Amino acid sequence: MDLNNVTVEMRPRSEWEAVDFGARLIRRDAAAIYKIWFAITIPMLLLAALGIAYGPYPGLASLLYWWFEPLADGPILRVISRRLFGENADVRATLRATPFLTLRNYIFLLPPYRFHMARSTAMPITQLEGLRGAQRRNRAKVLNIKIANHGMGVTVAYQHLVLALYLGIYLIVFALIPTPYQHSIGEAWLELPLGDGERTVMLLSLAIFYVAQTALQPWFVGAGFGLYINCRTQLEAWDIEVAFRRMVQRRSGSLAATAVALLAVLPLAFTSGPTLAQEDDPGFSGYWNEQETHTALNAALQNEALSTTRTNEVWRRINDGPDDDDVSSESASWFADFMRGIGKFLSVLVEFSLWIFVAILIGLVYITRRYWLPYVGFSLPQRAARRRVILSSGEVKAESLPADIPTEVARLWRDNKKRDALSLLYRGSVFAAVANHGVRLPASATEGLCLEAVQQQTDSGRAGFFARIVNAWILCAYGFRNPGDDEVLSLCAGWQQTFGAPQ
């Protein structure tokens, strides 16, 4: 960084003024920054969209797109930092440098730094200063004393603005829907953010999130960089250094002009004519004369940064009298060793307690995986089918049903065991509806309650097919009349396609 080529006024600013300063840097080079932004993020967006549309875990594709957001922050930071110090910020060169910047900022792609609440102010330390390990942490501690809280404030504001813009797009589209259709199309549109994980809904949500992110993320990076530059200006007195450098440049320019004038007049000294008296020039007695020095010092002393004071209070123990003569140095040393041992024991106890807590937490996460894994796009194997259903006519167990119910029903019907055939068909259908399709029945459910439950909890096609089975069973069991052969064989033919295997 060459402070001689700085392209803005370097002066101490308040923290929120520094945020605005960073946003102005983004606005100055917005065209180049957004070219870089689209060149990096559009391929990421397309990969995420393909993962959502065709991948086995669409939720994981959305999560990975969000996780790799910081890839675009480094190139944006490179542009505004180079332009600040008068260097070239070519778009192609920045894109070629993107892999190098990714490697330099790799810690922000790994936990826990991926969740850094002040990433916009922490990334310049890694990228611009090139620090690693303990040096980076020590440097961050120094800067965080002044800007950590404001960096977190910028992050929180950015996240809220993205969420507001994301939901605002839904509301704007809802407002554009004609009034007669707002109760139908409009309500369906507003329910899309709360959808049940359909791929089309996830693609739409990703597109809207990308629009909100595109509108705000470059400015988020610029705000953090403004805080970082302002902090360094205050800590390292960049404004004073720049002022002195410019004073030197101005003074050097005046000396060069005077030297040129002397070279022009010097030949006249060797020509005939009256001799001119040589006069002393007080301006050359020193690099600066006394008046200029006092003016510069007074201007520096009047700076607001030098007039800021801070009082620190430190509490110390005061010994009012001599130590107790009864306590020898050996006993004091023994007591110190004893307390040190207790401290080590407590530290080990606390450490083991924390590990036990982490183990319990991991266990709870594993036990409750069936509740939260579907929300991130992972599908779980279905639980084993319920092994029994209690009806008013008795209990139906999986072990009491044949593996191929339709074939067994057709065989019993041809053997003239028609009541047994229809009973098996009814019981097998109820068990398949409960085990395979999640129908919930009350205890000791009758035929009417079973039919009502299937109609309310399944689709119309399955409900209609089950109604035919119930009617055939009721006609035989309570009406003492058998349905036609064609009806029973038709039910056997369509049973497997409608209910599937019961076990």
C-alpha cells in the first residue's frame, strides 16, 4: 500500500461514517464489481439449481450454495482495496486471481469461521495483510477493540435486510395479483416460502434469495472494508502521514522551481555589467522555516484524534501491615500448591463435564434425526409398518395376512369360501391403508369409521376403491348376499396397484 497514491481523503471518521465510506467505494466501481459478482456467482447458482432439480438431496444443494457465499467477497475486496490506493483493478485480472484469493481466505469456508459475525471486517486482515495463525489472531484482537461490535452490527443489519428484501419480493408479487384472484392465486403464492420442500418451490426460493443477495452483498463487503480502513487510519495515524508526505512533495516542487530559475540566471554572472549584491534567502536555511513548522504542528495538535483521552482504573490490593509472623513461607508455599491442585482438579472436572455435555447433545441430535433431517433435504428410510390394527371385529396382524392378498382372495373366492375371501380382502385393505399410507384409525373402528378415515386421509382414487371393498364386505357380512364374480375379481386385479404390499 502506497499512501502517496491514495485516491480519497484519509482522515479519522466515526464508525458509521466509515460504513458509509465503504459503501461509496463500492458505488465508485459498481460496474466492475458487479461484473465480477455475476461471473463468480452465476455458475454457483446454476450448479445449485441443477442439484435441486436433479440431485437426491435438494436441500443440501441450497445449503452448499449459501455456504460458499464468501467466494465472491475476496474479489470484491481486491477491487476496492486496489482502487483506494490508486492501483489497477482490472476485471479479468481479478477473476484470474480468484482461486488464489479463495486459498488465502479458506478459513472463512470452514467452521467456525464460516459463521463469523464480523466477517466483513475480519477478511481484510487475512487477505490484505496476509497474516496466518497467531499473528492473524493477535492482529484481529487489536482491531476488534474498536470495530468488532460495529462489524457484528453490519452483519446483523445485512442479514435482516436480505430477509426483508426476500420476503418483500413475495409481497410485491402478491400486490400485483388482481384482487379477484388474491384469495386463490395470491394465498397460494404467499404459502410458497412455507412449502413442503418441493423442488419447484426450492428453485423459486433460491432465485429470489439470489436477487436479494445480489442487491446487498457487495455493499456488505464494502461496509466492512470501510470500518477496517478507518480503524487503521486512527491507530496508525495515516492521515498525519499523508499530510506530511504532501507537505514534502509541495516543498520539493518549490525547490525544483527555484533551482531551474538559478540555472537560468547563472550565466548572467559571467557577463559584463554591474555586479548584483548577493542576498541571503532565509527559505534555504532549512528544509522548512520556523513559521511553517509551527503552522504544521499547530494543525496537528488541533486534530480531534489527539484530543481524545481515556481514563483506566486498575484495582490493586493494599497491604496495610506486615505479614502474619505465624504464617511461615513454607506453609504459604504449601497452601499455594494445594490451591493450585484444586484448580487443576476443577479444570479437569469442568472439561470432562463439557465433553459429557457434548456427547449428550450429539446423542440427542442423533435420536431426533427423524424430525430435523427432512428439513435440510435428507430422506430417511420409512419405519417398519405397524404390526397390528385393532378393529371392532378383532385384531389384524401382519403375520395373519398372506404375502399376496389379491391372489389368496381370488383362490378363496373360486373355492366358494366367499365370506372368508371378502373378510380377508377387507382386513388386508384396512391394514395396508394404515401401514403403507399412514391412515390413522380410532380403536375398535367399524367399517363406517374406517371408510370415513380413508376418505379424509387419502386421495379420492384410493378412497373410492376402498369404498367398493367395504360395500362388498358389508353386502356379504350383513346383507347375506354376495357381490358378483366380476366385481370381486376386479377388486383383486386393482388391489396391488392401489394399496401395495401390506408387509
